[in-house]
Amino acid sequence: MTEDTIAAFATPLSSAGIGIVRISGENSINIIKKIFVPYKKDTKEFQTYTAHYGFIYDGDKKIDEVIILVMKGPHSYTREDVIEINCHGGILVMKNILELVLKSGARMALPGEFTKRAFLNGRIDLTAAEAVMDLINSQNQYALDNALSNVAGKLNKKIKGLREEIITETAFLECALDDPEHYSLDGYSEKIEVKVKNLIKEIDCLIETFDNGKFVQDGIETIIVGKPNAGKSTLLNCLLGEEKAIVTDIPGTTRDINEQRLVLDGICLNMVDTAGIHDTDDVIESIGVKKSLELIEKADLILYVVDSSKELDENDKEIIDRIKEKNVIVLLNKMDISNNNTQLEKQFENIVSISAKNGEGIDNFINKLNDMFFSGNINFNEDVVISNVRHKNLLVKSKDSLELVLGAIYDGLPEDFYTVDLMDAYNFLGDIIGETFNDDLADNIFSKFCMGK
Ligand code: GDP
């Protein structure tokens, strides 16, 4: 248990109906007793899971009318005594209350410190703590579902299962090496080879989910390219469902690169519209703008918008040369007036006819996205999905250690060679859930949290 009592805003500091100041630690109840005056004499004074209506006072000065929630440890978010002061959501009033709480014996919480305490006090494992941050930052329903299932311990359970298999083997090996009279290692190499291969396969499956997980969590970096007047801005507007980008007949009116995050049927696209950098009809020149090339290089997905009522020209060829090795969806736009760009079929696998103006073909486009990035199955709720690069790197390390075990088996090395690498694999997995954690790791992880969480 940490000794000092911490406090922070738990809701954003902005004008709102309600704001919450949260306090956690041994001294929480004492602090609230100093500053809170109940409306009526309170019979259930500060019992756990009770709410109390009253006023916050700084000496004789009434600060606000509030409801306080009492959650006594260990049945609280941090496992410590937690008080949440539900006050009015004004910036000044919230500041006044927090200052008063700090003056009365708490110290300002660091970012993520409430969750860090929940972890240090053993209420949640590291994957759940990290998932809390993912949950707060979720931009779409799938990211949220994934975060929620990890808060509930899905990843933790999976990792624990893998560790258990490893430790069982290691324990047997150690016993057999110590006590060869009672435990025989005859034929053990073959058995452990199968087991290690299975473990590697399971870890590989988890690693493979990472790209999906990353796209779910962070969105697909998407760039829209195409000649002036192809309909790029119209497409963006159509997808956004509102008139956020400038749509114009005159090429090159959208001056700045326009970035929008949008969610299509649960698929999150971070969209860059390059319409603005095509100042001239010379697309080669405009697309040659350094920024644009960098964006093409970095993008996970390129949407190449083509005016299907026009023949392809040199400018299209230049664009095609730039993007043909990338992940591209060709959108044959203006299908309402024409649809004759079959030449592109030879060069691109993914082609969808749309009318950005009428919204036609957009469903097909979304299906195509789902196929490309989520193998047609974005709803992978049943599985554990890795979305955190820290987890992925540790899985890779664990897998590498298991590969070393396989190497030792193939080289016919004695069994005691296996145990070191098995234990490494076990410990790397332990790092994921925070079993073998250190202060630096905790500081690194929790400092990425927002205040008050
Ligand atoms: P951008 O330069 O690529 O951003 O092109 P815009 O989005 O500004 O569109 C250029 C012109 O094409 C505008 O007059 C749009 O109304 C028109 N346009 C865009 N999409 C369609 C479409 O699907 N069908 C038709 N008929 N016109 C379209």
C-alpha cells in the first residue's frame, strides 16, 4: 500500500454539468471530513458505497454544493479508500475544490497514478491497466470492445495459460534432472519438441493479430490521391457525411492538407485528402510535392480516385507508377455518368465503382476495406487481439527463446540446455502481464495515461 493520498480531476476541466475530483489513499476520509458538511446529519457516515449530499467548505466559506461517493478499500478502483466529489463542472469551482483537497493533506496525482495503484495493489494486471488507457482512447466500437475484454482479463488469461504450459515443462525437466531415478527423460526430446512447436504456433497467432489490432486501435492511415476534379473532396465529404472539406469545381482550392479521422462501419480511417496540393493540372508536379510522397510512403492504404468518365492520361500513369506497389483501392468515381476504366483492372486488384456524389457503391468500398484489413471479419471479438506494441515485442522475444529450445533439441544438446530458454520465454510472457515488472516499466507505462485516471 502506498502511503500518501493523491487527488486529481477525474473529468476534463471544462464547463459541464458535473465535474469530479477524485481522492485515493489512507487519508481520503480524513480529508473529506475536514471539508465536507452533509446537508442532514448523516447516519451512514462514510460507509463504503454510499453517496452523501452536502457542501464543500473552505473554513467558513461555502465552495460548492456536491454529492460525494465513498468507496472504501479494498473494494475500490485503487484498493485504497477512494472519495469522488461530484461538484458542478465549472473550471473555477473544480480548481477551488482540488486546491482545497490538496491543502487538506493530499498531493496531486501523477498521470495514470490511480490505475498504477490499482496495479501495484494487485487489483488488476498490467494488460488490464494498459487496456484502461486503450479504453479511454478508443475511437471506434471494435477498439472499445477489445479494450473492454482486456480490462476484463482476456489477454491476461491467455498469457497465463501459455506460461503455465511452459512452467509445467520446466518443472518436470528440473525434477528429472535432479532425480533421474524417479523421472525418466527417455523420449522426452520428441515430446517437448511437439509442445514447444505448439507454443510457438499459439504465440505466432497472437503476433499475427497485431496488424489487425493496430488498425483497430489506431486506425488505418489513408491517403486519397487522384487528378484534379476526380472527385476526391466529394468522396471525403460523402464519407464524412457532412460538408467538412471544400468541394469545388475549380481544381486546387483546398489549400492545406486536410486530415480527418472517420469511422466507417467500425473501421477507422485516418484520412488525408491531398486535393489541395494539386495546384495545377500537372499532377506529376503536384504529386511530386515532397509531403505528398512522404504520405504515400507512410500510408497503410491509398485510395486512388479516378474520374471514370475520362480516359486515363499521362498524369494517371505517373500516379499509378507511384502507388502500384502499395495497398491501393481504386475508386472508379462518377459511375452515375460513366464507367469505362477497365484498363486499371490489369494493374490493381481492388477496384470499386462508386459515385461519390450520390453515395453509390460506398457499401462495396467498405466491404473491400474489411476484406483487405480484417480478412473480411472485423468482428473478431472472440479472439484475443494484440494492439499494444509492447505486448507484441515481448511475444516475439518469447517466441525467439522457444526457437532456441527447438534449436537445442535439433542439435541434440542435453536437456538442461532447454531450461534456461524455457524460463526466458516464461519471463518475457510474464513481462506482458506485469509479473516480473520493475519501476521503470511501470513509470513508462503509466506516464502515458491522462491525469485523474
Ligand atoms: P477533386 O478535385 O478531386 O477534389 O474533385 P471534387 O470533389 O471537387 O469534384 C469535382 C467535380 O466532380 C465536382 O463538380 C463534383 O460535383 C463532381 N463529382 C464528384 N463526384 C461525382 C460523381 O460521383 N458523379 C458526378 N456526376 N460528379 C461528381
